[in-house]
Amino acid sequence: MTAVVPTKRIATIDIARFYAIALVFMGHFVEELMLLKNPAGMSLYKFIYSFHMLLFAVLAGYVAKEEVVDWPVAKFIDRCFTTRLLPFIFLTLVMMIPPLFFEGKFFGLPLPSLVGYFRGTVFTVFGLPSFCVPSWFLLMIIGVEIVHYAAFRYLKTSDLKILIAALLFYVAGYWLNLKLDIFNPLKGRIVGWNYLFIHGAITLYAFYLLGILLRRRRFLVGKVSIKRLLPAAVIAFLAVLFTYQLNDGPFNFHVYNYVVIMFASYGHFLLFPFTAIAGCALILLLSRMTRAQKTIVWLGQNTMLLMFLNGIFYHYINPPLAKWVLEGISSSGPVILILSGIVTLVSLALCMPLVYLFNTLVPQLVGKPKLTGLILKKPLHFRWLPPTIYILFLFLPLLPLVSVSLHVTLRGGATPVGEFTLSNYIRIFQNPVLTGAILNSIAYVTLNILITIPVALLAAYAFSRYTFVGDKHLFFGFLAVRMTPPVVMVLPVFLIFLQLDLVNKPLGIALAHCAFNVPISIWVLESFFSAIPKEFDETALLDGYSFLRFFVRIMIPLMAPGIAVAAFFCFMFSWVEIVFARVLTVTSGKPIGMAISTLFSFRTDIGLVMAMTVLSIIPGVLMICFARNHIAKGFTIRAGS
């Protein structure tokens, strides 16, 4: 077997990746010109698409680690998840946000409606990534790597086997897609047998194997004279220039009648691979002649992230920009070429701050699992897959909720139904009843925590440090009160509070909630006190501390995680509780939950209801964000004790 070149980062390959992603940006802008029937745009589009996506497959094969095929299945899945699937999920979720605020090109998908998000999610999971179309290639690369993991173990012993396999995979993939036409939106085939674009991955694996052969043959490794590189690049360019127009089909995707790898529309059986290989050689030779400038190399190292960010231009910017260019500027070939280059460079420059931001904050979520960021401070592993799926399951309903809150849903107004608007939120803050409900809930929670925590701290300390007759029975008696359904105590509490003039008063609601929050807080805090050695108490008393000074200066700081957990439980109960609120706020003082329920009527404004619901979620999110470290530590201590 030929000696294998180490697969550490190679500057030439990173530069080639930069050229490849630049061609993606340019190709998607030129695509809009082509759709507008601009002749220069059509010609340039066909030139770029004849090889640019296949270049990524060749480069991926060039840097592929051959030992991967010897890994256990679990390790291979771990790598695919952390470096491919997780970034795809995360960045897809990010790309689902802009449709809430901006209109874009989504091929008839009714965004940002609930139906549009549902259909787009189904298409993304089972076929076409609708929220960021350019990200389809990441799914295909996963398919290529799966094919590689299954097949290369039988090929790695011989370069001849690799070459023969490349030819066979190309023939099989070409015939399969030409005859079966698996993925074709024109025939309604979007969701079907095209998971991870495996039908296209079979063909692309031939070019992936070509990249492996180039590495084994040490192509462009070491010093190569410019006198050899330049003529070779000119020959490769001329080969593409004189053959790309000759590929007239047959094409599966008849709208374009050009090479479109996403739709497995390749064209001529011989001209397609010839032009593609010549184009890949052209870029590799140009990369070898290009100086390793830091910005170019850095962008080449972040092509996956740039592929997703290109979705912003693909869906929102390129369509109107292309129309403006053709309306106001000459559409001749040289002008279109220069303008396309300028648009590409400007687009990449605009993406650079976002690339830096993602790499700084959450590099683990954008394909770099071994790095640490400012938000995620630990490397990722395959064990993140179950919680990731669970988190997606939890948060997916929030997208339509937020979407509905930002759109007009009630007919009869000046703004048509379905239009983006902030009026739902504006109406909430202009309505004193709804604003008052939010303030009431905040007041109830604050009062409840301020009353519950001091009482529970002292009671929990007593249960932890002292023994007295009936202490265990009293302790579990408190828990029995907590397990009592609130509706059972509504009438007695109402009668008592009516006599004490606490009905329609924030203090009344807070005290009613305390009846349920104090027992659970005592139970939580008692275990934290028990985890602190009694020697702390004795040492403090010997040092001359009074009990109050010892408790405030020493014990409470040590109890911070426990206090955070207890306050968290208090917040969860008080913020959503409506049983006591319904009875004890007869004429005024309705909390946010009651205010939301009153919005439902014969002619309900769902957008207003969803906006109020979004606002009801925000305080809980803020509390978890600010106290998450104490809460996490508190639950750990509680479990350990």
C-alpha cells in the first residue's frame, strides 16, 4: 500500500476550501440572475455548477482519516453527531428565526405560519432542509461518510481497488439517479427515499475516493515550481471552458437543464466527470499558487459555518439584489462577472463577524466539539445526543408560539391577517389590565419568596440541628400539607382572609402560596443544613459570634445553592398558580395566568394570547439564567445528600 500522508491541516486544502465556498456564494447569486433569464448569468451559472460542489467531495476525501473505518460503530456515530449532525440541527434552528421577521424565498412554504414551520420541519428531517437550502450538502457529506465507513475497509489495501471502486460507484450512482429519479421536486418527491441524500452520496463517493488517491499520490505535496503549476492551471481552465457548455443532458431537473448535484442531475455520462475533474484540478492548482494569507485560510477552515450563513443571502438578499442589478446596471458578461465577484467578497466579509461570534461562543455547536467557548465551556460527546433530542422536543413548540405572537391573527383590522407586526406586544403594554397582571404576578412571587425563604431557613436549621419530641412527625406533617390539593384549602383560606381583609391584596396571595411553599422549602433546605458539619456552629460560637451574626455571615453564604433551589420551587408554584388567584382576587389583582384566560372569548385574538404567553415565559427564563449555577450546584448537593 502507498504511504499515507498525515491528515493534519494543510494550507493548500484550506485555501481550496475558501475558493470552493466563494464559488458557492457566487453560484447562488448568479443563480438568481439565471432565473431572471440573463444570458451572462446563465453561462456563468453553468460554469460554476459544473464542478464546484464536487470539489468539496474531493477535498473531503483528501483530508479523510483512513483509520476511521477501523473505529467501533459507536465512535463513528459520535464523530458524525458532534461534527456534522449537531451543527446541522443547531444552525437549522438558528435559521428558523429570521422568517419570523423577514420575508424570504422559500418556494411556496407559507412562513412564518404554523403550517409553514411544520411543513418545513418535515421537509428538513426527511428530505430538503427548507429553512437553509444551502445546508443540504452537509447532509450529503454525512451520507458520503456513511458509505465510506461501510466500503473503504475493503478498499484501503490497494490504490488499484480504490480506482476501480471510484469508477463503479460513479457508474452505479449515475445509473441509479438517472433511471429512478429519486429526488425530484417537480414530481413531488421531496420527502421520500432521500435521507441524507444517500442517492447522491453514492455518486459523490467516487470523487471522495479521488481525493483519497490524490493524497496517497502526494498530489501538490512539497515544493512545486510555478512554471509547472501555471501551465497546468491554464490547461485545466481551458478544459472546463471548452466542455462545460457541451454537457446538454440528460438532466433529471428540467427547470435548469444544468448540473445540479442536489437533485442528482448530472447530464452527460462522460462530459460531467471530465469537466468536474478538470474544475477540481483548476482550483487545487490555483490554491497551490496562492499565498497562505491568514484570512483566506481561516475562512477555508470554517466552510461548514459559511455554508449555513450563505442561507441568509440565498433566501433573503440575493433575489432582490439580482433584480436590482439587472434593472440598473449593464448585463454584459464582463460586468456580470465583476459584479458577481464583488457581491461574493462583500458577502463573505459580512459573514466574518458571525463566524467569529459562533466560534467564540459555541464552537462545539458548529463542528468543533473539542474546543470550548464562552457559553459552552466543555467539549461535546455522543452522550449529548439524548438531551439534544429532548431539548429540541421541548423547545420546538416555542417557535410557532413566537411566530403567532408576531403576526396579525384577528380579522377586521387595518392590517391584513398574517402580516408581521409588533402590535400584539404594544397592545399589552398599552393595556393597564394586562400590564397590571404582569406586575401582580411579579409582586406575588417576590413577596412569596421574601416570606418563605427566611421562615424556611430558620425552620430547616432547627430540624437539622436540634432533636425534640415529635420532630420527625412534624417534619413529615409539613410535607403532607404540601401534598394537599390547593382546591381543598381554597374555601377555608378565603373565609379567613376575608375576615383579615386580605382578599384582593398581594399579601393575601403571597401568604396563601406560602402555605404550600414553606413545607417544600423546609424539606429542601434541611438537607443542605445537614450537609454542613455542626462544627461550623460550635467554632463560630467559640469565636464570639452571636447566633444572628453567625447565621447571616457564615451560614447563609454556605446555603446559597440551597436557597436558590428553594426559591426556584417557590417561583414555579407562585408564577403559574391560578386556584387561589381566582378566588382571592375577586375584583382586582389578577395574575398573569388569570389575565391570559380572560383573553379567550367568542372572538379570540390568538396573536395577543400568544404574545402574553411569551411574556409569561420570560421571567422564568431570566431566573434560570441568573441563578443557574447555584441551582445546578444545589440539585447536585441535594442528590448527594
